[in-house]
Amino acid sequence: MNILVVGGGGREHAIIKKLKEDNRAKKIFALPGNGGIAADAACLGGSATDIPAAVAAAKKCAADFVVVAPDDPLVLGMVDALEAEGFACFGPRKNAAIIEGSKAFSKDLMRKYGIPTAAYETFHELEAALAYVETCPLPAVVKADGLALGKGVLICETREAARAAVRSMMEDRAFGDSGATVVIEEFLTGPEVSVLSFTDGETVVPMASSMDHKRALDNDQGLNTGGMGTVAPNPYYTEKIAAECMEKIFLPTIRAMKAEGRPFKGCLYFGLMLTPEGPKVIEYNCRFGDPETQVVLPLLESSLLEIMLAVSEGRLAETEVRFSERSACCVILASEGYPQKYDKGFVITLPETGTDEQIYIAGAVEKDGKLLTNGGRVLGAVAVAETLPNAVDRAYALADRIHFENAFCRRDIGRRALRALEEQ
């Protein structure tokens, strides 16, 4: 099979490496790909959001199957356009991808179908939002309705901060049109859990749980990022909680989307908070998370290609989806200054990887035979081991063998998870 993967980050590198394990994957193309992905797929360049270019690329590559990985093209309707041209795809259509594309939609969906989430109000007008801020409980969470690269969520401890957040989104358009509508919701407390799931619109199969680390600096200090590291499984996510989530969140969400005429096929990401009242949904994503994918897929023992085909063809219920009982850790190496201003163009020196080690490239270009930094999050160093402490140790040992100028990483990835294990 010829497979086209749309996207060009660490998530896509992890997907491509896992697809390569199936001998049916004759040739893999990436649009746009990156300098590191080029070692595992033919990179086509261009933009992941250029729908006509993606359709043209699928035709030129004679693609038998297309995986649309990032949120932007899914929300824009890339799967719809590809399917209209006869291409089989993994990923939701536009009317289902709205579950991530509009926080107002997803919150209203949960309210309508009784799916547990934070209390909230939605605002389309600046003055109404500002008036609500004067009386709402604190802390308050102010969210831009649309996509904002994972940065359109502000936790506000004071009314002054909440006013500033609302004005920044609705008046200054800090996130463009994504902030034209805002959702203001209650602040939830408890451990966070990420659960990616395969679903064909009828059946939902959760993957291994994971824990992300969003802040740029140790001890959850600094600005929000796209993610500085992950571990899997998440020790807070017990079998009892998993069963409760299946009954009260996962299946109800899939059924709600179907009832709304928006059947969801692809990877549905559940961002959960384990509150004192029980698990609640913080957010949905309409695709694989990044960098959650980098720890979840190395634990997948079944064929990713077969699962994706089953999702596309509506036969997930009869398809094996098996995950290892082992643990994984991903440490992100980023460019100093990320998520704000940073320099790029530095040579990356990569070591040989051992058994159960992976390096997933996110932001790099190849020039004159050398790999150069070309992004904020440059790569992920991943290790799989029998226990979580060993996986964390091995991931950091791998990260410490990777070199480029101005590199930095958090040194506490997995610390909360290890503490949770000690308390059990």
C-alpha cells in the first residue's frame, strides 16, 4: 500500500514509524514532513492545511490510504475533500472535527447529553463576557472558542486577570478569529489524564492512558507549551476510573455525536480531570495528541495500519487492539526561548538508539546532509521499559546523548506520576 500522512511534527513521525512496522506499508509519503521524518518517509513539503495540494498529492502518490493527523486540516474539511475524490482516510470529517474546532460546540454537546464537564457560559459579545467576569467564581478559566495551537486557555486567579484575558481574546484578537467567541468555565481540580481512543463511530477503544506536562519549566512553572514531555500509562487512571469513563464519558460522547448526525471516525482524544466528584472532560481533541502519541504508540503491540483501516471501514469491533503492560516516557528537547522567541538553524547530533528507544523529530530541516533545528519543540527522546521509573531514567539518558546549541528540556518529566505510584 501507498500511504500518505498529512502533518510534519513529532506526532506524525511516531505515526509513520509505527505504520512502517506493517509489511503492507510499501511506500509512505509525508506532507509536508520534516528533515527527520525524511529518514522514514518521502517528504513532499508544502503546507498541511492546503487541501487542494493534499488532494493533488494523494493522486500523484497513488495513495491507497491517507492519514490526516493535525487538527487544522481536519477542522477545515480535508477528509471530506479526499473522500470526495475516492481516497480512504483515517480522520474525522469536518462536521465531526468541530468537537475540537469549537469549544462552545463541545461544551453544549456535553450539557445536552449529560456528559460530566466543568460548569460554563459562552459569550459572543465583549460586554456580556466582561459583565459575567465580575460575578463568576474564581479562579476562572477563559478559553478561545476555536483552535489556538494549545495556547488559547488562560487560568485567571483574579477578576483583573479574567478581564484582561477576555479583552485579549475578544478585543485584541490575540488568537485571531478563534477568540471571537469565548467560553468561561469553572476551575476544576485533580489529576489530569489524557486518553486517546480509536473509534469508527460505533465502537470506541481507548489506548494506553498518559500524562502530559504543558508548562515550559520545571515544577509546572513558565508559559503553556504544546507539551514538554509525557509518560504512559498514567498511574492515576485506575481500572475503576477507566470503567467509569467508558460508561459516563467515552460511549456517551460517541453516541451523542452520532445522534447529532456527526459520526466521529478516527482518533478522539479525551482530556480528563479526575475531580473529587469524579472524572470530567476538560477538552476533546479530534486527533492524536502531541506528545502523547510519542508514548502511546510505542506501547501498541497490534498493527496501527490494520486498526486505522478498520476505523475507516467501520469494523473496529472485530479488530485486535492490544497494548503492552510496559511503561514509556518522552522528554521533549526544545529551543531555548520556546514558546516565545527562539533561534534556529543549529546542527543536531543524534546518537544511535538502542532497543526500546526512539527519537521522534518535530522541528528540523535537512541541509547539506545535516539536520538543523527549525522549531520550538525540536524532538522527543522516548524510552520504553518494564517500569515507569526505568522508562523515565532511560528517556533522560537518551536525551542527554542528543546535542544541539540552545537545547533545553524539563528535568522533572514523570515526577508527579512517580509520586503517585509511591502513594499507591
